[in-house]
Amino acid sequence: LDPEVGTLEEVGIRHWFTRNIYASLVYYELDMDNEILYGLDELGNSVNQNVKDVSHTGVEFEALVRITPSWTLKGNWTRQNVIVRSNYLPFLTPINGLSTEDKWLPQNPAEMGNLALEYNNRDWGFSGMVKYYYIGSRFFSNDAYNIRESMVPAKWGDFSISQSFFDNAASVYFGIR
């Protein structure tokens, strides 16, 4: 596979309002001359391939709030548009006359977000986290022509705790996704 090559342009604001509150809002345009697509082809076979001329545009919001020295709330939300500007499956075009040009690249969701509440007590060596993830609608991996309706959004969460012992020489970790 050829390496990924592209140009990123972004404009935004990143600011610490206080020592405990941070936020950023960034608009970006990423024009990829070459992007690697990982997924399935039209026949359902696993394939990694180069895709030429992919345009990403979007906005990303990120924030962090330290509620107390031990408790932190942080989150991220991204809304994007990802379009293939070329026909990256030319070997299938003669079969049905369809083209991937100006279609959504299947592996990229339209919206992504996460929200996490973390607890960290260094004196006790204990930490814990609850995290929520959201991935918005996107096309199926093997639907390069965006023919079917997009997939329903995916939502899941993580819960994890850890305890360190003997001046951080050993740790016990437990997590559920």
C-alpha cells in the first residue's frame, strides 16, 4: 500500500478559561491525495486498498472540566463530511455502471462523540472511569456505492477501575465495555 498523503487546514480556538476549564472548537478540511481504506469489498472479502482524492470537512468540539482535583469531566464531539472524489473501485464499474465518485467513504461516521467522568486519587492509588461513546450514521463497509440506507447510530459505554499497590509497583485493573 502507498502511504497516506494529504493536506490539513484547520481554523479554530483552543482556550483554557481557568486552570480547570478547557474548551476548543475547530473547523477542519483534510484533502487526502491517498487514503488507506480498511474494510470489506463488494464481495465481502477483507481488503486494504488505496483510495485517491478523499475530502474530509468537519467541526470538532472538545472540553475538559476539573470538578475537583480528583474528579474530571471531559468530552469530544465531531461532525464531519467525508467524500470520495474518485472512482476507487473501477474494476466493478462495468458490472452495473455505478461509480464511487462523490460518495461517502464507508468507514467514516458522520458524527462521533464521547463523554467521560474520571476519578483519580493519587494518595490511595485508586482510579475509576465511566465513559459513553456515540458513533452516528454511516454506510455499511461493503456498500461502496452508498446504495443501502446508512447504519443506525452505535452507542456503548466503558466502566473501569484500578488500584495500585506497593508504591505503584503493581496494579490491579478491571474494566467492562
